[in-house]
Amino acid sequence: MDPRIQEMIEDSIAVKQQVLQSGDLLNTVEEVIAVCITCFKQDGKVLFCGNGGSAADAQHLAAELSGRFYFDRPPLFAEAMHVNTSFLTAVTNDYSFAEAYARMVKAAGRKGDVLFAMSTSGNSSNIVNAAKAARDCGMLVVGMTGATGGDLAQHCQYLINIPSSDTPRIQEAHMMLGHLICELVEKAMFDRKS
């Protein structure tokens, strides 16, 4: 067997062990769950943005909230902002890629809504600009990054910074915590019998 197979699994487990041992990080996750519950109870929405693999993760997590996670229940208003390709390509063409998500935040975001800004480096200009626009309109910003948080860190009220600089390991931990958030938000919002 190629030794890298076992090494990658061990590396993934090691990052998740570091997450598990970080009381501050887990407290932030718990705060994010509470913020999302409050947002949804006030008829708000949760928006997600990311690039590449983080865009796929953003879309995945939005679908868990707007569709369902563990059980049938009413949908929650959650959307990944890149799914409207006509909007994304028009704004990218007419303005710039750096402004695409910020423009959608300005269109759709309202005070009390939540933005999940996903960037493993924390330095993607379009994600940082979305976070700035979200703060300007009174949204709460959850940054999901790697260890340093990058430029995004200063524009987030809540920073879920995975203790790694390895993009695949960061994204795996983002999805683990994202699933945890979706599960506990769903559980708090709905009686399992509904």
C-alpha cells in the first residue's frame, strides 16, 4: 500500500484532534450555532461564499440548512451566493471578481442575517470584500479559515480558524464543523416530530 494513503488519513485525524482540544475554537462554534438559531428565529437568512472547494463546501452546507439534514422539516433560508451563474459572471465582467460576492451581500443581506465567509487562506479578496459589505449592512460574519485567519480575521465577529495551513485538511475540518453546526441548528429549530 502507498504509505501516503495512511499518512493523509493520519494528518486529517491530527487536525481534527487539534480542533477537539481547542476550547476557544469549540466555544466559537457554539456561539455560531446560537447566532444562526437567533437569525432563523427572527426570519433571517444565512448566506455562504467561497471559492473552488470552499464554494462547493458553501453550497453543500447551504443545502443542508435549506433542504434538510437529519429529518424532514420546513426549509431554512440558506443560500450559497455563487449558484446564480448569470449574476456571478455579469458582475465579474462588469465590475470585477473581487466585488461579486460583496454586491450580492448588498442585494440580499439584511441586519441580523449571517454570512459564512469561507477561505482557507483568509486572503481571497472577494471573500474579504463580502465580509466588509456584510458588516456594513449589519450582518454577522463567520469566517471559516486556516490557522492564521488571514486578512479575513479582522472582518469577522466569529472566526473558525482550523489549526492547519494544509488546504485539504482545512476543508475537511470545515465540513466536519459545518455539519455539526447544521445538525445542532436543525435540532434547536424543529421538534423532531415535525
